[in-house]
Amino acid sequence: ESGRSIYVDPAKHKASVHGGLGCTTCHTTIKEYPHAKRIPRVNCASCHAEPAANVPRSAHAALGAQACASCHGGTHEVNRAGKVPGRECISCHGDAVRDYQLSVHATVGKAGAADSPTCQSCHGRAHTALPATDPNSTVSRQKLPLTCGGCHSNPALVARYHIPIARPLEAYELSVHARAMRQGKTQAAICSDCHGNHLILAAGNPAAKIYWGNVPATCGACHTKIFAEYKESVHGRAVAAGLHDAPVCTHCHGEHDILGPDQPNAAISAARLSFATCGRCHGDERLSRKFGFPLDRLPSYADSYHGLASRSGALTVANCASC
């Protein structure tokens, strides 16, 4: 009467995950044939209690009555969800899956790595995945560092794939960004702000957000005023000219363990700035020969009133940044 076909293709049904079930396994009210013209709707929750309970609370609740069929297919042609991302995710999340397929995560998966991350690795199972805006989501701004750390703080995995940063989560937890997040400042930088979401590329890829020449713009997305000043500096102009020896943000501030200038161990603290940070390049003989800058700047500062005062522990004395 509704014009909707009720034809069931026997071959497709047999090939489906329900292929071993008979019609009356689900349509339990049918006792004879021909059956009544109208029969009650099948209660899928009688077998699938867990998805029936969880999906309405998940991000996929927005799909309404089509939530199950969107991933698994029609009622009589139900497919078991394969290893995602596959057709199940790309049908709705096309841009995300296409970005993922270009990422370093997908690259190792295509090379045969059984433990390469998939959609479920980060978002959780489809039945329980929560929107990123939910603080309890594994990909919320509050939880994402822990999610990434699940793999990137695993020593065996880091060694197996030659990941150059051994304990990024532990380093991040010490940073000014993580401290701000713990104070409830949820716009503080997390992994995805610097590395991207799905299109995560290796640091050596010129298209990566963390590629040497792209780091200033990546940091500048939040630190707009400092980025504008940096671009006009001798360092910023050198980076724009393609000089790979020129420092970007991470050379002075660090990568994951970025500390505030008020912290004694920070590379930019008053006590360490001149000797440990600026001096690392400006006291380098190779760089001095290459770019023609004098090597005596650090020794002359060290022997000056300011340098002597700094080495004796004074924190308010002039350093490189002062001048």
C-alpha cells in the first residue's frame, strides 16, 4: 500500500550476516503461511540489546531510524561492519576519510601494519562514539591528548615504527598548554591544533602543519601578534627565504614540553635564554662561518655585568631578549 517493495533477494540475504537465520527467527509472530497482511515490526533489540541501548546516546543518534542501516545496510542484507574506514564511514564522512587515506596513519596501514590506527582507534566503537563537543568523547579537546598518548606513549610501538618523539604525552602534560587546559581553558593547544585531525602528515612532508617552514604559521594560528612580529624579524625573513638553519618557534620554545617563561626549566626563562637558547646557535662555529656572524657575542655577554649577574642567579638582569 505504501509503494515500498517488500521483496527479499534470497541470495543477498544468504550472503548477509543474518544468512543463517530463518524468516521466523525475527518475524516471530508469523505462525502460518500465507501470513497476515500486516505484521508487527521486528524488535531488533531482542538480539542487539547493546547497540539499541548505546546508539541513541551516541553521535550517530542524529541518523534516527536509519542509524543501523546507514552502516550495516538494509534489513535483509545486513553486513558485518568491516575494518573501518571503509564504505561504512565514507558514505557520511567523506572528507575525513579522504584526508585519513593521505595521512601517515593510513600509510603504515597500507604497508601492512596491523596496529595502524583506524576511525575506531580514536573515536571509539560506532555504537558508542560521542561527538567531539562532548567532554566525555575520546576526541574532545579535554580527552584527545590521552587518546593520542594511548599509542604514542607506548614504548614498543614507538620503537617499532621509529617514531622520533618517545614520550610526547608526558612532555605535553608538563607544558603551558596542558596547564591551561587543566585550568579549564579548553581552547589551549592540543595535538590536533598542531598536527591536524585526519590529515596528519610526517614532519618531513612539506605539506605537514609541523614541517619546519610551516611551524610559525601553525603556532601563529593562536599566537597571531607574535607571528606578525616574527615574520618581520631576521629569523622570520630567513625562514621565508628557505634557510633551514634559521630558527622557528620550536627551536626556542620546544615542541611538546613548551614551558612558560616563569618556569625555571623553560628554554626562554630569564636564567637560560642567553646561554642555553640563543647561545646554542649564536655560539655555533659552523653557523658563524656559514652566515658570517661574530662568535664573540655569547662570551662577551658572559663576561659582562649582565652576564655575570645572570650566572649568579639574578633574574631581572638584561638578557638577549631585552636588547
